[in-house]
Amino acid sequence: MKYIGQSDYRHHSTPRIGVLLTNLGTPEAPTAKALKPYLKQFLWDPRVVEVPRPIWWLILNGIILNTRPKRSAEAYKEVWSERGSPLLAHLEDQVAGVSAQLEARFGNRFIVRGAMRYGSPAISTVLTEMFDAGMEQLVVLPLYPQYGGPTTGSTFDEVSAELTRRRWLPSFRFVSAYHDDPRYIRAMADSINAHWAEHGRADKLLLSYHGMPQRYLIEGDPYHCQCYKTSRLIGEALQLTEDQMMTTFQSRFGREEWLQPYTDETLKALPNEGVTSVQVVCPGFSADCLETIEEIGMENRDYFLEAGGTRYEYIPCLNAEPGHVAALTDLLADQMQGWLTNEYDPAMSDRLARNLGAPH
């Protein structure tokens, strides 16, 4: 293996702390042509679909990639904005907010960037830019509050794969979950309370999380348990009873059994149970995207209203709201304990390197 170095590393430069925020990914355009390579990269990841590769290759390339891109493109057209993909736009805003807060608190020591696990900007590309800018310490925060193998685990795989190609490695920290972090819970509760202050309360609050095959839970993935803990803590912060809230799971894919109860089936059934007004929030998503804007905000709203419901409201994700950005910044500062107080003498490092023959 030929290892990669840092093309513009300078011994006299002050070490900088890299902060990488990541999310799942997005196509470059809401078209079938753009969706096909994006879906291929996403669905070929063995963390996402745990099916023997030869069998899955035939299904993916013979069926799914010939039918799903067109359908997905139509859905993406519903949520595309002037800034393009909503998930990418929110990530850019989150990066800007965290960068500003870190600089205000600790000075200009940080390289804060955002990347997508699938699609662009790719993790490998962004890490290369960070190394070239002088990064010597790295903390990675996947923006999934609850750990999941197909999300957080896959992100770790990709970061690790990039680092294995490098001659020099930074000090490295990785946030695997923050599902019960009090600052995140408070930000969620504050957002819901703000919605209630403006619109009032509905009969029931649904907390909808992205789904996952039931088999992953049985085989040891903690995602399901962490989702329920998040819901419990949010309910306690809002002083809700068990009858006033409910946890559900959305976005099923394929034929096998997924985590239940399903969001769509629940919303279809609630009016017959006397629940005619609901508010839905998605605590497993750090930013609004196709699965929240289109699936929850549009598709599931129609299911509920067609079943006899009279009032349906989607409470947006935290996105780059100040309370969310502050919570993420606090979480990152905790991870950087020991890095923020170290003193460094760039002149001394430069002299030592030059004595050994390093270029100026």
C-alpha cells in the first residue's frame, strides 16, 4: 500500500483541531440519473443491507436500480429547494453555527467541516482537505442521536478506511451516540414547547424514528433501546403521560419485519381509536430531509386525514436552531477535553525540524 501524506504540511504551523459533522447523504439532483449512483452506493453498503453479496448484487442491479431511482426522484422533487438538497443545506448551516460558537469560545483553532456518508461531499474528500489545512486532532460527530450500525457504524467504517490509507494519523475521537445527552433532550423539549406555545397541543404526540430490520435488534444493535430512552426522556421533560405520547418507526424497506409499531399503520389506525389530532416529531433526525419533509410531512399526513383524522402537524427537526447548535457545540467541547488547553510552540517545532533537514 502507498500511504498518503499531507501535501502542504509545515512544521512551523500551529496544530489545528478538526471537527467533522456527518450525515447520511443526498443525491446531487432530484433526477433518476443522479439517484442511481447514490442509491447504489447506499444500498451496497453491507452495514445497510445484510444480505449475502452475490444474492444482493442480483436484486440490487437487476431490480431495485432499474425501478427505484425514478420513484425516489419524484419524491426528492417535492422537497428540493433553491439551495438544493434540504439535508445538505441544513448540514452547511449546522457547520457554520458550530464553527462560529467554537471560535467564540476557544479561538481560531478549528477546522469545522461537514460531509455525507453517501454522495457528496464525501468523507474521504473532506478529510483530505482537513489534513491539508493542518489538522492534527480530529473529532467526528455523526449527526444521528441514536447509534445504529447502518448509520453511525457505517460512518466509522468510512472514516477508518480513509485513515488506514494515511502515513500519519491524528489524535482521534468519535461520538457514537448522544441519545440521552441532557442538552439534546432539552433542545428537543424546547422545540416542542415552542410549537405548542404557537399552535396548542394535539390529542397525541408521536415520536417517529427511522426504522430498522427487527433482526438487527435481536443480533445486538442498541438502536431500538436508545430510541425508547430518548422518547422517555423527552416525555419526562415535557411532563407527558404514557397516553399522551407514542413511539413509532417509519421508512420500511424490503419484505422482512422491521421495528414496530410502524408510523404509517399507526396513523391509519388512530382515528378509529378516537385520536383525531396528532403532532409528529422525529427525534432521530438532526435535520429535515426526504424522510421527514415528504414522508412524515406529506405522505403520512394524508394517511391520517384519509382515515378520519382532523388535525395533523409535523414539528420540524432541530436543524440549525440556536439551541441545537449550542447543544452540539457543548457535546463537541466535552469530547475535546485535554485538547483545548494544550500549549504549543510552533517556532520550537520549526527549529527542530529544520535542524533535521526539513524544508522551510
